[in-house]
Amino acid sequence: MAARLYYIDGLGQSDVAKFVKVSQAKVSRLLALARERGIVRITVADYEPRHTELEAQIRSRLGLSTVVVIKAFEGLAESDLRKAVGHFASEALNTLIKPGDIVALAGGRTIYELVQHLPEPRNKALTVVQAMGSVDSSVSSFDAQEIGRVVAQRLGGSFLALNAPAYIPEKRTRDALLKLPQVRSVHDHLGRAQVAIVGLGTLENSVFVERGALGPEAVAELREAGAVGEICGRFFDRNGAECDTLWRDQVMSVEAEQLRKIPQVIGVVSGNDRSASIAAAIRGKLLKGLVIDETGAAALLAATTPVSRPKVKSKKK
């Protein structure tokens, strides 16, 4: 009776207690017992976390093979938005990673949230490769070397660390490091990756600026060169071409040409401040897929125009 009054008739527990002449605490125990015995079965309507309409629009307009757009409530804090994207997009990302794949992996807060929710079959036999060197000496849980270990542990496989700084002050020193067998092996694996999971930055929102690796002079040089975006420390212009600056020859990371050859390069972002960066990366074939929240997806569509297709001339009879 208590279950009927509470779940069907909509009475509060205090009113139910009056009807059945027991304490409210006893009603709470009776309701819990009803669930345990199967007298009450609670079902929840299936929730679709992905905005499939926006996904279709982005795929059609920008020519991406993979698009995952996660619905988001208005007014979410940045940290909560990253968590929502990570939680609901993890299943889709897991399906993209096939057993035996070489996976190039960057760092980032949204990527961190995403990998926390990957399942743990532990049988994919992956080779997870750090796609960018360490930004500085203080390694955080958001950095590629830490995220890479989590992915290898959850999905099963080995992790190859790029044991070098992301930024080398001199090209000569950078080139010498690349010749070391340990570094060379990691670099070669990056060139053979089937999947890359990367974040996107800008000059205004860059981990290199935030953590002091990129100083004011370098920022000014990159801005003068037309930089609108960054992937794994590679800054590129509005056409997706890597900016020809001194910085280009001082970065220790997956190269732009390597990214272009990887079949699935998935950009993982949250927020609406990187539309220009995303669009440029797509133009330059640096990105083949995208994981993003619906606010960012809407901003991306608003900032881009449909891909023009050549007109087919009708043959004269």
C-alpha cells in the first residue's frame, strides 16, 4: 500500500505515513524493501547525449569523417562542460580505436576527462605514443605522459613516452635529440599511427603561454606569421599551413605532415572560443574528426561557410 500511495498516487512520505499509521522513517524503509523485492521497478527513459542534427551539419559542411557533439546545459562552468564532453563522448571514441592500433596522444583537460571514462576491456593490445614532449618539469594529470599511461592501462597495451621537452631553445639541439634511438623510435611510431587524439589551442588560449614556455617575443612572431591555432605545439595559419617561424624548428612533437597521414585525427575540445582554429585545422587536413560540445559546435557552424562543390555541367544533346 505504501508503494502505491507514494509512486502511483504521488503522496509525500509524511502523508503516506499518516495513511498507513507508521513513522515516516518506517515508510522510507518500506519503500526501499519494495524496490529490493521487485514490487517496485523504476525505469528511466533512455537519454541521447549527442546532438545528432549538429553532427550531421558539421559533417556535411566541413567534410569530417567523425563528429561527436555532446549536448550541454546552459550556464555550465568550464570544468563541468569538460566533464560532460568527456563522460558522454568516451564510448564513441572507444569504438574508433581498434585492437592493435598505434594511438598518438596529446594532453589537455578535456582529453583527460574523456579518458577517465573509457571502458577497461584491457585486451586491445594498443601502442599508445606520447605525441608531444613535456611542456615543463612539473607534470600534471592533464599532460600527455600521464594521460597516455591511463589509456594504455584502461584499453590494454603499452605506452611509449617521448622523454624530451616540448620546446628546445635551439634547432641544432632539437635535431640531435631526434637522432637518439629512444626518441627516434617514438617519432617513427607517430608516423605509423592509425589514430591521433589531440587538443586545439590558440595564441590566446595556449598551454605554452600559460606555463611560460612561449614568451612575448615568440607570441608576437607567431601572431605576425598569422597563427590562428595550435596542435601539439605546431602553430598554423588560417589555411592550416604550419607557420614558418623559429618556433617551428624548436618543437619536439608529432609533425604536421605526420598528422596529415594519420587516418583518424580527432580533435577534442570544449567551449566556443576555437572556431577559427578548428576550421583552419580542417582546411589544412590536420583534423579528420571532432569531439565538441553543442555550444562550440553551433559557434563553429556560425563561423564557417558551406564547402563549395564544383558544378557539373550538363551535356548538350
